[in-house]
Amino acid sequence: MTENRETQLLADVPDGLFIGGEWRPAAGGATLRVIDPSTGEVVKEIADARAEDGAAALDAAVDAAADWAATPARQRGEILRRAFDLLQERKEDFALLMTIEMGKPLAEARGEVVYGGEFLRWFSEEAVRATGRYGANPEGTGRMIVSQHPVGPCFLITPWNFPLAMATRKIAPALAAGCTVVIKPAELTPLTTLYFAKLLQDAGLPAGVVNVFTTSTSGAVSEPIIRDPRLRKLSFTGSTPVGVKLLEQAAGGVLRTSMELGGNAPFVIFDDADLDKAVEGAMAAKFRNIGQACTAANRFIVHRSIADEFARRVTERVQGFRMGRGTEDGVTIGPLIDDRAVAKAEALVKDAVDRGAILRTGGRRGDGAGTFYEATVVSDVAEGSDILREEIFGPVLAIVPFDDEDEAVRLANDTEYGLVSYVYTESLARGQRMIERLETGMMGLNVGVVSNAAAPFGGWKMSGLGREGGAEGIHEYLQTKYTLTPNPFG
């Protein structure tokens, strides 16, 4: 039954490019293959866009821009709300599709549908709240009108690890603000975005407002779009090196940019923490999405007096995980996205152990087909180890001990990244100090998951620019105009 359901679902996913409200093949009929990382098998062939396809997608977004910007905010919001309702009806299909193309366990994929859907609901409500202000200037000689306007056509580039949520997190605020978009999903997980474009059609979105292309040659197709003077906004989620390159390309057109880049999240546990809660938070912060999340805890900085006990508890929990294909009952650890991810996890663990770390459990790639790597715990990690400097993006929990608060802060801030941090302490004063001292754009204080559609998501330092979600999210797609009028009273 499950196999038949998968076959039917994959057949329902469009295999073309979505441009100007129509599905079409790529120029020259080029195709790319989508792989199930749990089996290594091809699940579908889809259109592989070329530069002329990207140009056509931008043409369509530009052609639709004026009408969509003039569409009443309430109407834009109602389309987003219909999309939210349709997503609830089709949630099992979207969850299964993400599990097939990305590998995450089905239970986690269902959670992503809930999370991704909230951006549709949130920004359907925010669409009517993008207001300005009116008032007298200080001299009393005139009246100031401050108004908000759509920034214009947008290019959105999403990563492979959260195929639905990253699409809705970008598309929803853009549409709410009155912008049209071209979106390029990751080559590794493009099916969810294609299926979501079909849902937007069903929700009544006008042709050309959202355009989707999939490609195996991202740079060749994306760069001409970014350098086109008609484009006014670029939003990217992915690695910092790629983000820097895109910023360089965007500079020529002085584009508005939003960059959600790499992370190296510290998870700090003080000696006064509730250890039961800290362990629960650690499991969520580390192993959600098989550790393949920019918000995943990367470095567990634990007070020396409780480091061994923490290591013992998390090791016991990890040894109870079941690794396998995400559609199987009871699976908690699915495959990593590809062989490169497995090789990176292996190399980071080996380097840590070579420098004296203790391998508590795991540390091996899976047997047979698929790109599996065991959930792993390493403790007593030495400073300078690669695993403390590089984003792991895998199910590896690395523990480094500390002795006092100043040392914990130094270790936590010892990175070029600043996306999110996690702190466990029962001291209110210490928690307040950590809010002030840790150099991250987000923080979980005694909680292991911080993402929420109503909250501003984004980082400091090399972790990016701008915010997604919250009241701040829609303003990334709006530009401000100030108008002065004469004093109406003379």
C-alpha cells in the first residue's frame, strides 16, 4: 500500500518548470534526476532549467508585478489563507514527499508541514498590517506621510534540508507584501516546491506571481537573474561561502538582500541546570532533522562537574535510536542527504578522536544502500578540533567541558557564526547575562527549539542579514517612501 501511495504521489508531482502560470519543459528538454537518499534510487526525472528558462521566469514575474502590487492586501491575504487550508488537507502527501526526497523520518516531515504552514497563516494576517504613518513635521509647516510599497520582483533560493518550510518562509511574506517571485529550490530536493506551486495554483494565485525553476547548473542560471536590473530583491538560505558570492553579485544592482547562512550553535549547560530538561532540549536541538539544520546545536559546552553525567545520559538516549528509511515505523535517524555529508561527519569525528576525544557511541556509516551515518556522541573534545569550528550538519553530538561562566562565554562566542545559541540554567540573573553576552541573533533559554513563524529568524556576524518570520519578516519585502505635503491649515 505504501509503495503504491508513493508511486501515485510522485506521479502527481509536476515534472516541468512553472513559468507564467504554465508548466513547461526546460530549454532543449534537459532533465535532472531526483534521488531517494535512503536507497540511492532515482524517484523522478524533472526539467533541468537553462539560462533562458531563468530569464523567462523573471520575465513572467516582472509582467505580473504591477497587477499583483495593486491587488488589495485583503485579497492577497485570503489567497495565502486558502493555501494554508489546502496544505492542511494535503499534509500527509507533503510529509511523505519530503521523506522520499530528503530522508527525514515521517514524523519529523509532518512537523515540518505544520511549521511551514504557519508561515502561510501568519503572513496571510500580516498582509493587511503593512501600514505607514502620518503626522505634522516638527516645524508645523507640513504633513509627513510615510508609506510602505512592494520592493518589486524577488529571487528566492532555498536549501535542501527543509523543502517546504524554507519555501513558505520566503514566498509567504513576499506575496503578502505585494511582490512577485522567482524561486529556485535545491537540486537535491526540488519536488516539494514543485508540488507546492501546484497547490498555489489551486489556491487561486494569479499567473506569473510565483515562478519555479529547477536546475543542476545553479550558477549559470541564477547569476543572470541576479544581475538583471529588473530584479529588486534576493533572498538566500544556504552556506556562508555561497551567500558571500551572491552578495557580491547583488551589489551591482544594489539589491535588497536577505541572507540566512551558516551556523555553529553553542548549547551551554551550567552546573545549576535542570539536567533532565537539558537532556531533552539537547535531543531536540541536535537530532531534529538528523542534525541537518542551521539551528542544530553544534557544540555542547557543559560544566565540568556534570559533563560526564550529561554524556552518559545522552549516550543512553542515542543508543536507543533506530536508523532506517524515514517511512518505516519507529525510525528516528534517516539518511544524510548525500555521500559528501557522510564523509564530512566521518572526518570531523575522526579528527576529534585523534585529538583525544572519547567516542561514546556511533561513529560509523551505515551498511548497505543509502547515505546513513550512525547517531554519534563524542565527549572531552579538545579546543581546536575541527568539529568545534565547522558546522557538522549531521547526527553528531560533541561535548566540551568548561569551568566557569567566562570560559563558557568565550567558548560559545569563539566562532565567526552567530545564528542561535542555547543556554540551560536555573539562575534568572545568569540567563539575563547570557542574553547580553552571547553573540547570536536568536537564543533558546531552557528550550531546545526556537523556530516559530511569529518570531524573527536570523543571525549575527557571518550567519547572515535580515530576518524571516515575525512582524519583521514582511518588511524585508517592503520599501519605505516619505512624502511631505503643505500644512493644510495654511
